[in-house]
Amino acid sequence: MSLWQDIRYGERMLRKSPGFAVTAVLTLALGIGATTAVFSVCDALLWKPVALPHMESLAMVLQRMPEAPNQWNGATPADLEDVRRESTSFQDFATWDNGLANIAGASGEPERVIQALTSANFFDVLQVQPVLGRGFQEGEDQPGREREVVLSDRLWRRRFAADPTVVGKTIRLDDQNFVVTGVMPASFDFPLATELWTPHAYTAEQRASRRNNSLVAGARLKPGRTVEQAAAEIDSIGARLERAYPDTNKGRRLMVWPAQRFLVEYETAQYLVMLLCSVAFVLLIACVNVANLQFARATGRLREVAVRTALGASRWRVVAQLVTESVLLSVAGAAFGLLIAKWGMNLMKAGMPPEIARYILGWKDIELDARVLGFAMAAALLSGILAGLAPAWQCSRPNLTDALKEGGRGGSTGSARHRLRNILVAAEIALAVVLLVGAGLMVRGFRSLLDSGERLQPETLLTLRLTLTDNKYHEPFQRVAFYRNVLERICAIPGVRAATAVSALPYSDHSNGRAYTIEGRPVEPEKQPTGMYQLATGSYFETLRIPLVAGRLLTEGDGPDTTKVAVISRRMADRWWKNQSPLGQHIKLGLADSKSPWLTIVGVVADTVHNPYDREPRRVLYVPFQQAPALWMDVGIRTAGDPLALAPAVTAAVRSVDREQPITDMRTLARSIHNRAIGLNYMAVLMGIFGLLALVLSAIGVYGVMAYLVSEQTHEIGIRMALGAERQSVLGLIFRKGMITIACGLVVGMPLAWAFARLMASLIYGVNANDAISFTAIPLALIAAAALAIYIPARRATRIDPIIALRYE
């Protein structure tokens, strides 16, 4: 009953101070709204349960990466078979590999779709079955029985118009016939973004392989067994395999992860937790602002509190009443904050390109659901208590004599109250400088990453991906002829200046790392040189604007019957030929006993950034496409104008060579750069927004404190001016008091900002923890904003009429 009375009384008191109430509600709405929006993203991407039954008993068996404990590799078929046979922790064990497939016919354009090649018991282990038809049956992952396919709900609706009779029909995958056996539920999306599942039919030789580490295993724990117990057992099995097969398994160990950890990328979790901590700073600053507002308001209520205390109200009762009023403000702020959160969530979802969103687990689940509403209410209650407790505690112990005799003004607020308010403002400035420096570093780091691709002139480069099937293009000369014909027809299109084909264009997310051997330099297997392996046509370097450093470039004359040659990047030359020219040196793919031919290095070219997250340019080995033709290649087209305007003509040119050939990832290189850096883009934008909020809220907080200080010292200022004090001296007095508090906040905040910058640099490539501009400009900007917030009430103080001020009580 007393709580209801406190609520009703608090509501009446807030209506009597509408200006204070509106300011406090809007301040808290900004903090709660921003925090709730970021929490909704964290909840959807990190904590919300995935639509797989009994996730607690599902574990993944992976190959450990010693140099990166939070990353993983796939395992080999033979290693996983040993685990399946020897482990006592698992009752069901399924494997899969990720792939891509060309799909043609079925009343649609040829397209490239994401494929999962699975063991026959894949759906049984995951405990999810098709809603139409059936999954795979035992033995259907054997050679000769694997021509079956299960469709995703998304592919079934998009390409087959949700045909309920699709089960039993034949479709063309990679130029072979497959029978549709089932369609999965719309909620099933595993592995992420997969559009069809087919059995992986390994031969006996492939099953015995300990070199092809591309398989992932999912297993169900036996009742009573834990992931930790399974991990210990798998580690011991891995140690035995290392001893038994030293040629292939030396340094190789296996590990077990819970399914949830497997599904959430480590970097994603780091970025999101950092964002949540950053936005929590904004909420804290908002709470400090509201606390200072309540300090000022509480001073005018000392007589009211003194009367209640004199009538027998306990201190706890007074604190409860005042905190209740603060919670009412925060709940009202949460109501408006939810509108801000909803708006922010819609903006974030709309800004994510669809071709990227489909690969982000949980992105489509970002919404204002019950979990998010519960968080918003919890944030509101906590904010109300944080913002109201200190002012309530101070106000609840007035000097009864002074408070009752001064007609409600409340007498002197006391040095303790002044110190606490100054501490809160200094803390606000410290939090703001940490957040602002972090935002500045993120924005500048993101800009530097984008600038790294400007040399490639990405706005005039159209890119696309072509993947041939081995069934149709088995012979090397067929592949060479296909790409030659495609490039010739593209170059004939008006507006095309040059065209090329390469294994992986910069920022394409395609890459092929290979080990290689340098002639005359024997090394231990664990120290084997590695680098990026690129097949490229002769026009690649001209089309991409990559300059020659030494020697010559690849040419169309480097054919299958000529000397095997290679061009290397400057980074590779500096790494392995520091004090000599690499020209004329010989190199080959693989280890020393590899049957690969020796390649003669004929040129060195400038380095190129291939991934915005790379810490340094990659060591790249370029080989003529004609000498080692591959099935899959990126095509780059340099245009005179808008590249996308030529997209229909380019599509027609490819289809004129092979009408069933899918074209994927057609976009400008500028778009590819944007997509590859989208995570950093979101971080930079959100950190920038949080930084601006922190700046605005801090300035408002400083203004509020100084305005109250001026009003409190009106009598003193009047005496000073009556005794002849100059306006400038009064202005300087107030400025000194305000800037001392600001300086204290900066003294505390700058070391914290320095530590935060190093944390960010260790987690996010592109962030320079020693960026002098950020560490100089941002504190100056904060000082300028604070100075303006101090100047406005200080200037008002200099215009006080001494006669009026001397009468002020």
C-alpha cells in the first residue's frame, strides 16, 4: 500500500516540475533506447537459442588450431572415423562438408547455391526431419547411391514456387541428375545459409584420407556425459593418432566444442560485447545527468523533507519516496526509449546488405520481443535507482533548524553535496572521453581500411564469380577455351576497357593458401613457407592497376607448352629474398617431395590488400591461368562508366558461351569492399553515434551543474559586484570552478581511454592505438563543448543586477 502511495505522490510531484520531468525522461530515453537496441542485436546473435532440438546435448568435433585457440579447422575422414569408433562419449555421430553447386533448369536462370554434403544420418543426429518427403536413408552416402537432394524451404519457395509435388522430381546439379527426396522446415538453417543437402559419397580411398581436413562432425552426447568429458577423451584419441600417423598427424589435435560456441563466431562476440559495454557508458552518463538534476531539485525540497522528518518519517521512508520518483522517471524514459530502440533496430537491419545478412546467424531474429522488453524494464529500474539513490540519500538528512526557518529554500547545501555533484560531473567527463576516443579510433580506422582499396579504382570495376563443373569441363583445354571466349566477348562490349580472370579478386572473400618450396632451401615441415596462390590471366595486373616492381608481368604467351613461370608480390620477395633479386629463382607448390613443376620467377609486383582484416599484405604467388587452369575464377571488368549498367550485357556474353553457366556475386569492387568491411562499418557508425550522445549529454550535464551553481551563488555574486568586482573577474571565477571539474575528469579519463584504445587495437584490425589526432582532437572538442556549457550560465551571472542579487534568498 505504501508503494502505491509513493507512486501517486511521486506522480503529483513530477507534474509540479514539468521542465525537470521532461528533461530527465528524454535524457534517460536516449540512454535506455540505445542500450536496448544494442542488447537486441547481442541477444539475437549471441544468446537466443538456435532452432535445433536439444542443443545442450549437441557437440562439434573439430581440429584445433594451436596458434588460434578460438578458431577451428575441419578434420579428415579417417581421423573422424577413428573418433566415431573409439569414443565412448557419443551416441550418434554425423559429418558434413560445405560446398557449392550449380543448379539449372527448374524454370529458372542457372544459379550457384550453397550446398552441404552430409553423412546419411545427418538429419537424424540433428533431430530435424523434412516437412515434405524424407531425409537420407542408411547407405545413401555410398558411391552410386548419392544422387539425392533435400531442399531448403527458402530454395523450394524461390526456385520451385513452393510446389507440393516436388518430392520425387529430378533436378540438375553440377550437370548431373538428382532426385528430390524432401524439403526442410523454414526454421531449419544449418549449416548457416545452406540451400540444399546431398550425401557425401566417399570412396574407400577418400575415407582413409588423413590429409583432406574439410569435414565437420556433429555428435550427440550420451546421457550423463558432458562436453568437458568428451573433450578430454577426444584429446587423448588425437594424441594416439599423432603417435600412430606422424607423417600426417604431427602437431594435429582434435577438440570438442558445444554447439552454441561453434555457431557464434568469436570475433562477432567480441565486437558485440564491446558495443554493449560502450553503449552502457552512454546510459551511465545519462544516469549521472539525471542524478545531478535531482540534486538541484532536492535542494528546493529540503523544507518538505524536514517537515516529514519532524513529523516522524524515517530516513528509509524518505529515501524510498524519492527513489520511487526517480524510478517513475526511468520507466517513462523506458517507454520513449523503446520507440528509439525500435527505430534503431530497423535502421540497423535495413543497412545490412541482404547478401551479407543471410550469413549472419540470428540477424533475422533481431526484434522487440519479450526478452528485449524485459531487458528494457530491468535497465529502467536500475537506471532509476542509480540516478536517484545518491540525491535521495543526501536529501534525506537535512539540518532541520536551517531547513525549517529558511522558508523552503533549504539553506546551504553543504560542502558534501557540492563535492558529490562535482565528482559525478568529473565521472561523466571521464566516461565521455573514453567513449569519444574509442569512437574516433573506430571511425579513423574504418576510413583507413576503405582507403587501402582506393588504388584499385573500385568504382569502375565490375566483378563476378564463375564456377565450372568438372563433369562438363574436365579437360584443361576446355577450361582455357571457356574463359578465353568469355573474356573476348566481354571485351567486345562497348564501354569495357579491359577484362581479366583470377582465382580471387581483392575483397572477394575467395582465397587459396598453399605451401610452397623454394629451390635450395630445405626447411622443417612446420616451418614450410606458405602464401596465397593466384591463377591469373595476362591482363590481370593492368585491369587491377597493380604496378610492376621488377622483371615482367604474366602474358597471354605463357601457355601450357612454354616455360612454367610465376610472378610474386613485393611482400613475398622481401620475406624470402631480402638481399638478392628473386628473378630467375625457382619455386614449386607443395613440400620438397611434391610432384609439382618448378616455376621460374619472372617478375615482382606491388602488394595488394585482399581482406580489410589482414594485419599486413599477403605474400602472393601469381601463376598463368593457361598453365594450370581451374574450374572457379573471379572475373574483373574495367569500365569507362557505371559498371552495373553493363551487367545485362556481361550476363548475355557469358550465357552465349554456356547458357547453363551460373553467374554469382556480380557487383562493383566498391560494393565488395563495403561488404567485406561491413562489420567494422557498423562498429564505426554505432561508436560514432554513441560518442556524439556522450558529448551532448556531457555538455548538458556540465551546463546543468553550472546553471545551478550560478543560481545558488546569486547572493554572493551580487555582493562581489556591489563591491566593485568586474564582470570579467566574475566570469573567470565561474570558469575556474567549472574547468577544474572538467580537468579532473580528463585526468581520470585519458588513461582509461589509452587502455581502451589498446584493447580495441588488439581485437579490431585497423584501429591505431597511438593515433595522435584522436587523442588530441577529441579531448579538445570535449573541452570546447564543456567551455560553452560553462560560458552560458557564467555570462548570465555577469548580467545580474547587484541590487536584485542582494535581495535574493
